[in-house]
Amino acid sequence: MHSLQTKRAWRTFRQVAPLALVVGYFLWLIWPGTREYFNPDDTMNLCVAWYNTSVSSLIKSTFGFWMGAIRPFGSLYYRLVYEVAGFHPFLFRATCFLLLILNLVLAYRFFQLLTNSRRETFLASFVGCFHGAMWNIYASTGTVYDILCQTFVLTAVNLYIAHRSRENISWPRAAAIWLAHVLALGSKEMAYTLPLVFLSYELVFRLPASWAEAPAWLARQFRVAGVTGIISTAAWIGRKAGQHAPDDVYGYQILLTGESLLRALQQYLHLLFFKTVTFTGAQALALIGAALICAILFRSRLMTFGWLYAMVLAIPLLIVPPRHSGYVLYVPFTGCVLYFIGAVRVACSWLERLAGRVSQSELLKAAPMPIIYSVILAAAAVSHVAERRLVWVFDFAPGGGELVRTLSEDMLRLYPSLPPNTRILFINDAFKSDTLQPQFILHLTYGDKSLKVAKMTHDAKSGALTIPPGSYDHVFEYDGTRYREVRGR
């Protein structure tokens, strides 16, 4: 009995230890992100969730996906954490870190299901757990929409692969996938193309063996890919028909010209390579095309599905003006890592065959794989550390946090509380052309939407500033480091 328990404990340890090692390594890499304060994106997102919306309305908008609400589940996260923690970053950062760890566990399971290899799963998780261009994911609560989207996308995909590989997906399991899809849609727009991920998996791993089986295969697709496709379509129509749809704003306009798609592809490849390589349009297309051709020529299902996974989930990014921060790669990046591990498998297979031809030694035949894995792990660790050190040099950090902290803490130091409807004026504040940041920060700091906040700029060379008596209850001026109250105005 004791021997059996020891074997079980050892088996459990062998299963858990690699994941625990990856999680510990990941936390060590991203730990500097715990020092980050709220940044201007956070304050804007918090206020959007807080102004004129209730928790019940956000829940209704999340599950009423056809109503066209914009990221209601992400807003629900902001609203609930703010209700508990107030304008203090600790709980926001702690919950984001927990979600990041959960996503790492889900990614580990994703690689495990597809590779069926403990060694390849560990390698993929280790290499793919961190990318310096995605530092905002680790250091900014403002990227919680991407983090939540990844949580539910991986949950849905894992549920699908785990049960599709053994049997047809049951209706209860399908319902769980539908729920994960709805929550992913409520988190960020990249989930629109999740039905195509399911279809890609079928095309790569479960294509019918003959035309006679095709009708039954197509019928099975409706349960998950078909229904989730209907959900995505209904959500997209609802968003386009929404009274306050953001698609009229430049950053969210859908651009379907060849030039715009190519420009977005160039930008995201530039970010994927940590801004160290600049691609022309022809080079970007050649790289993407060559990657697909290699996957097909090598007959690697992992490489092919990894390519499709990354490209399908990147579609919502490619059809809007490109972003200039790598956090948007967080969801499709999992496909890039899967492609990479498929390429490693192909390389190891070639080297093993080569070793078998030149030597009869079993040791030499087995040597290429551990050597390749060790080299890759060492190279990944060196790259991760170097990227973390260069995050600020290459402008991948969120920025603006100290400006938010200074205003909030200076105001609380001067006035721990303010009466409702207090009228406040800021002169030459730190946020320059951002007209709403001081209002956002003060409303959140004091938990009071009634505060009246205005701002203005003044150049001392133009003469004395005159403010009509009684216009404001308090007037503050920013001297470049601190806010001080202006007396006698």
C-alpha cells in the first residue's frame, strides 16, 4: 500500500512540477509589474464602467450579446473590483496576476492536448509564457480585456479539443463552450473569430476520411462551430446597429483595403520581433506565406493548426487601424508558440533520423532531442531577461502611472475628503491635452461623481491670471512635480 501511494505521489509530482516551475519562472519575470500604479487607460476604463451603468446592466449586456454593448464583461470586472477596493491598485493587480496564472495553466493544458508530450508541453509553456512586447499585459490593468478574452478563448478551445478527440461533443459540453464564447465576446472583439478556430481544428485534425462521411461531419459542426458562429454574427450585428457603436471612431473603423491589411500585418510582425526587424509589405507576406508552406510541406499538423490559430484570432486586429503596443498579440500569440513547437518537433525528427544513419549507438540516436531542448530553454531564458530589461527602452511599458499617482495622492494629502459638488480648477496640470483625466482621477479618488472639475493652461509671460471670485472652491497649480493650492484667487 505504501509503495502504491509513493508511486501515485511521484506520478502527481511529475505532472505538477513542470507547470509549477513555469508558473514560478513566469512570476519572477513579470514581478516588476506589481509596482505599476493606475495609468490613464485604467482611470478612463474605470469611469466608463462606473458612470451611468449598474452591475445588473453590465451582466445583462454581457449575456445579451446581441445588444451591441462594448466589452461589458471587462467593464463588469472594473466595476466589481472598484466596489470592493476603491481607487487602490493592489486588488486590481492581484486579480490580474491570478488571471495571468490561470491563463498560463490553460495554455499548458492546450499544448498538452495537442502535443501529447510532457516535454514539448513544458518547452512550449516555458518559451511562450513571456514576451517583452506584451509588457502592458503584465503591468497594466487596462489590458484586462485581453486577459479575460484569453481566459475564455482557451477555456472554450480546451473543452472542444479534449472532448472532440475522444467523442462527439455532448450538448451540455457544447453549452459550456457557448458560455465561454459569450464571456470572451463580452471581454474583447478578438473572440468574434473563435468559431473559425473550431473549424480550423476540424480541418487539420478531424477531416472526414471520405466524401461519404462528409454530411455527418458537417452536421456535427453545427453543435459548436455553427452555434458559436451564430453568436458571433448576432454580436457583430448588434454592435454595428448600436446607437453608440465605436466603429465611427478612427481606431475602431473597419478597413478592408489591401493596403490597410498589409500595414497592420507589418506592424504586428514588427512587434512580434520586439521592434528589432522592420518588414516591407512584400517581406511580411513572404514570411506568412513561407510559414504556411513549410507547415504543409513538412506535413506538420501542429505547425498548420498553430498558423491557422494565430491568423484567425488576429483577423479582428488586421481589419482595424494597427495598434502600436504589443499587448494586442496576447491572444493570437498562443498559435505562434504552437507553430514553433511543431517546427521543433520536425527538426528533432530529422536529426534523430540523421543520427540513426551515422551511428548505431542508441545514446547518440537519442541525443539530438535533449540537446535541442536544452539550447532552446537557455536561449528563451536569455531572451526573456533581455526583453524585460529593454521594455522601457523600446517603449513597451504603459506609462502615465506616476502622473495619476501624484494627482490622487496630492489631493488626498491636501483634502482627505471633499463635500459633494465641490468646484475645482487645475492650472497647467500634468495631463496637458487630455481634458478628462483630472476629472476621472478625482471622481475615482473620492468616489464622488458630483465633483465639478475644470482645467486650463496659463503662461506667466502673458500676465497675471484673473479668476472671477466665487467661480471655484479650490484652484490648484502643477509646478512640474507637485500640485499646490493657489491662494487668494
